[in-house]
Amino acid sequence: MRTVVFGFDPGLKGGVAVFDCEQGRFSDVVSMPVNDDGIDTRVLKTFLLKCKMKFPESKYVAVIEKVGAMPGQGVVSMFTFGEGYGSLKTAVSYALHTDIISVTPQTWKKTVLSGYEWKQSVPKLVIPKGTSAEKAKEMKKAHNREKTQAKARGKAVAMQFLHDKFPYVNLKRGHKVEQDGLADAC
């Protein structure tokens, strides 16, 4: 029986990837459908049902990236993200009639990106005693910039992996620049 894996990077800049294990290639890679309220589950379910029609009588596997709160994110934005994440899981479960595998970014990157320098570490910030409040604030800003840059380098590695292994996958999909959410979905 053919196995088809659906990968999801949740979020408004996320993506959906459909991998045909029999052919060893991605059949579809699209941006996460969104509307003013967040993830457009109606459009997502329609897309997933169309994909199922391409691969009838197949085993479907759904993998969703398990993400959590980011430092500095407000309560309202976290609630909104959680609501979207729950809606995504519900839509996927409804359309595919399969269990969902949730996997952390660290877990899938360790497995998939083996041999690539994907882990970008930033040393812990240590503010010496006696440092002025102004200087401490500058140090925190610089540290946060460094963490953001490390995260961007890590995402670039996932995109490089796709370029190397699956050069036919278009990560721009209607955008001017490549979308890391599409790479993460793959």
C-alpha cells in the first residue's frame, strides 16, 4: 500500500508538504492557507481532500511541527497561535482520518538534517554585577539579535537541504523570497 506523508509547519507563514513515499518525491508544497482570522481551515480541508483523491487507497501519515511559545510573545498572541494550532489539528484529522504525529523542530532536524550544521547555538547571556541598567539593556538587545540571526541560519540550512535533495521544490510559491515555512513543512 502506498504511503503519503503530509507535513505541516503551523502558523501564518507556515506550509503544507505532501510526500509520495512510493515515488520518493513531493507532489505538492504550498503555503499555509490563511484568512483574516488565521489558518483558513476550509481551504486547507479542500486541499487535503483533493490530495487524497490523487492518492486513493493509500495510507496517510500526518506530521505537524510541535512548536511552543517564543520569548517575549504576549498572552493574546499565544492564545491566538494555540487556537490556530488546534484548528489545524482538527482540520487535518477530519480530512485525512488519520492520527497526527507531533514532532519538535529539534527532533525532526536532528533526523532529517543529519550531516548538516543545523544547530545554531548562542552562548547564554551573562550580565556582570555592577553593569548599568543602560548597558544591560544594550547587552540584551545584542543577545536577542544574535539569537534571531542564529535562528535564521538554522532555517537556511533546512532550505539548503531541500535544494540539495529535492531541487525541483519551489520554496517561493508566489513570493519574492523563499519561505522557510515551506522548507519546514517538507
